[in-house]
Amino acid sequence: MQRNSSKNQVEDLQPQIDPNLESVEIDPDALEVSLPSDKSVLTATSSSNSNRVATRASTLAAQKSEQLLNTLRSHKHERQIIILQDFPDPDALSSAWTYQLIAEQYDIKCDITYAGTLSHQENIALVKLTSLPATRTPLQSLKNRDLSSYKGYVLVDNQGTTSTLINAVQEAGIPLIAIVDHHNLQGDLKSEFVDIRPGVRATATIFTQYLQAGLLQLDSSMSEHVNCATALMHGLHSDTNRLMQAREEDFMAAAYLSRFYDGQLLNTILQATRSKRVMDVIERSLRNRIVQNNFSIAGVGYLRYDDRDAIPQAADFLVTEDNVHTAVVYGIVHDEDEEELEVVIGSLRTNKLTLDPDEFIKEAFGQDSTGRFFGGGRTSAGGFEIPMGFLSGSNENSPYAKMKWEVYDAQIKQKLLKLVNPKDNLISSDDE
Ligand SMILES: [Mn+2]
């Protein structure tokens, strides 16, 4: 703890004004609010526990903001690539955008990219309505591209385990500059800047704290800033189940964003409707589900890549059944662009406070031969991806495709039911 240096931190946070750049100025008032003075630290010591926790959290946020600022300063005029999970959600998209806007002040140009699709109707609406600058780059086209212009890559709302682009970027020798996430630690990637805070409910909260620390002065007369604040609000909302699982920090972030975001725009984004194909997958999950010990488990068979997000939506729906606290939905997703690419994708949703989705999924499916887990999670939600490798494709032979599904379906159920069955007592027993 370097609390005694907090005053210096405030000074350090003042960027050197680069005459070539316009808006690098940081508001010292904004800094004062988030950086605890020595006095407030003293007060916290003698006050309640929760205050101390809050102080520690805001000290951490301030320290991280300062570190990020220093990192950006040392990479001025460079080009970076921000890699999101293959199927980015609003939290990832809005956080990446915020990083891009912050970095722009140091003449760092960032391309935001992901390999999969924006399959959730709300995500498509978010990107379209806010003009969010993220583009899809399938693995093959990234490999074909000259990546030498990128002097660094950045991971936001993921730690590389949910992106198929990561290996290509690493093989191109691009260094990892920053990683900002709120999922549990997934591995030991070496990065210049690391801010991984599993206690925070949304990466959007972390980025809002950077804004509050003065890394970027939002201006409500600029539509780009208003749209970005709206996107962050959406990210925060969706990762906290409409704030129902939000903690103090998330509420504080939402309060700050409320000064800038466009409520009407957010409402329009949230009103995006479901496609028929998503409805069909939800219907299949209802038909195929088995309920045991308050777990609802459903395999939905084959899905097109574009409909991948129907899986978490089906899990969201199944968990609303009376007497169900946890739902797991999975299916085989095939990419029509890249014929042979098939992957089992699953989603977990839980209302059970004592069930840790990250632990549950790691326990259920274990690791691959390189030690990488097939999935993980955060509070109340988790997911997994199991590549099908040699068994991918050849589905034009329908008895073969059926057989393949049955094998995967049986294997996944087997692994899940081992944990669901209380006799094995593998899930930490609490109230049972
Ligand atoms: Mn998130």
C-alpha cells in the first residue's frame, strides 16, 4: 500500500500536455473526488468495515487509472488492436470503445475487433444505434492481414480464453499492452498493464472509474461521448442483471454515467426483438430440458453461428422456471463461412447465490491438453466452448450428424449430472 503517496499520484495523473493533441487535459477536480486524501484514509481506519472496503476499492481504482495513464503515455502515436471475445456482449463492446476514446488522446489508434458475430439482437441494436466502432474479423482474414502495424494488443472483458484470434496475434509477435477484465483469473498472460477485478460486476464499471479519475472528460455536447456513456450504461445494466446484482461500485458508476447517457436511446436498444430462429432454439430448450435437483439442463442440437446467442437467451429463460435455480443450455454451433469449424457452446445461468459458475464449469469440464479450461464465469453466469477438432463437419450425412450430437449430448449431460447429483457432494454444500 502506498497511501502516503496519494498526493503525488494526483500530480502524476496530470498528463503532460502535448501541443499536437487537443483534449488531453484532465480535470483536477475529478481526480480529487476519486483519490482519497491522507485524511480520508485516516477517517476510514476508525470507521466501519464497509467504509474501509469502499476506500480500498477507490484507492485501487485510482492506482489503476494512474498506471493505465502511464502505460498509454509510453505508447503515444502507436496503433493497437483491441480483441474482444468471439461473441462480444455490451459490457465488452462499450468498455473497448471507452479504451479507444481514452487512448485517442495520446494519438493511439485502436481497432476493436472480434472473430464471431454479434448475435444477440440487443448487441446488434447497440452497435448500430450508437455507431459503435467494432468490426468482425474472422480468424482467416486476420491471418491474411499484415499485422505489423500493430504495436500492441489489448484484452477487454476477457483474458484471451474466449477469443480464437489470440493465437494469431501472439504468433505475429504483438505484445500484450493492457488487460482489463472482471472475470476470475484465467491464466498468467504477461501484460504491461493489468486490471483484473473479479469483485466488480462489470468491466464497464472499471472503465467508468477511469473516466471519473479523469482519463477522459466526457462532454455531453458530443454525441460520440453521449453514445459511449449510453453503451457503458447498457453494459453495466446487462452484466448486473439490470442492476439487481450491482454492488456499490457499480451503482456509483451508473450514477456518474447518468449525467451523460441518453435514456431514450438505451430504451430503444433494449426493445430490440427476438428473431424467429432464437425463438425456435428457446422452444427446443424447453422441449429437451431435464430438471434435477433444481438444475435445468437442455441440449439444443445444431445451430448456425449467427444464432449462437440463442443459447444464453434460452438459459435466461429456463432459469425462470419455478423450482429451478440453475439452467445450463448447450448446442453444437457451426460456422457456415468456415465449413469445418464446429464447437460445442454452452451457457449457465443461476439465481443461487452460493453457486459459483466459474468453479462449477471448471469442475464439470476440466481442462484441455494444454491446461486451458473449457470455460469459466462470473457472478450468476458462465459459459463454455469445447472445440470439436477432428470430429468437425461432414454433417451432410445426417445419420452421422445425429450420432455425433447424441455422443456430445450424452457426454455433457454426464459431466453436468455428476455435479448436480448431491450424493457425489462435489458442489460446496451450504444449505443442503
Ligand atoms: Mn462483462
